[in-house]
Amino acid sequence: MRWLLPFLMACNGSEKDTASGPPDALVWRGGNFDFSTVSADDGCLGGALGVLFTPEGRDEPSPFEYPIYLPDTEELPYSANIDLRDPFIEMPVTIEDGSDGDLQMRGAVMEEVALGSASYGDCVVTMTVDADLHPVTDDEVEGTAQIAISDPRGEDDRCPVFTSEDCTVRLELTAVRR
């Protein structure tokens, strides 16, 4: 029994912390992934924009309409236009190497996104997206996206009035390999 305690103590110190990066056995390979928005936290219009990001409902994962290609690490930085779902089409992105095997995207801009609500008329906004993606397994990815919304404009003067200059929507994302 005396040998058991030192053995357990030694084993306890050798555990890997995989929360900060992919497991050692994970060798990331790129491919097409089906993304879903798991939740949206609308920090600028009291939840009114949530329907843009979670059209299936607040508590329902909302799949993107189109798959998204995530590159191999050897392809980074990787630039392309991606399609998510209407009205988020043809968004130019650059995916770069984050830390600990993560992928990151910074400053992707969509100049004219229609708010898509009868109450907002022809109002369009500029959206700037930052995202962090974490490979959980070779076939699964989790992540977050921060979407800064600015410059509401429209000819019929029906754009919403943002409650602050810092209008940000935070999304929780999941993705599975196609």
C-alpha cells in the first residue's frame, strides 16, 4: 500500500490540461464544416437583433445555410469569401493561427447587411466580425464571435436607435465536419 500513494501523486501531476488547446493526439486537418449558432447575446437592441443570428428561436441551435471551409494549419493565413446564411453572404475573411491550435479571424467586414425586419424598413448596417474557433476533436469545433454593428442607414428613416456606441452581439458557435 505504501507504494500506491507516491504512484497516485506522480500520476496526478502528469495530467494534461487540454482546456487551453487541442489534445496532444489531435492533428488538425482542414475541411468543410457545418456551423450552427448556439446562442446570441444582443448587447445593443435588447435582443431585437437576435432573430438575425438565431432565426430558429432563442433556445434552438440555428444552422448556417452553407458549409464553411476551415483550412489546415499549413494553409494559414487563409483568405476567402464565406457564405453563412442570408443576409450574411460573401463575407471576406482571413483565418489565422490563434494560440494553442486555435483559429482566429479578426476584422471581417460586411458593409451593408439588411436588418430584414418590416419595422426597420430598408435599414442596413455595417458589421465587423472577430471570431475564435477551438478544435475540440478533428471533427468538431466550438467558438465565439463578436459582431460589432455600426453605421445604421436607410432612406426611409426607420433604422433603430442603438442604445450605445458599442453595439455588439456575441455568438456561441459549434461546427461539425461535413
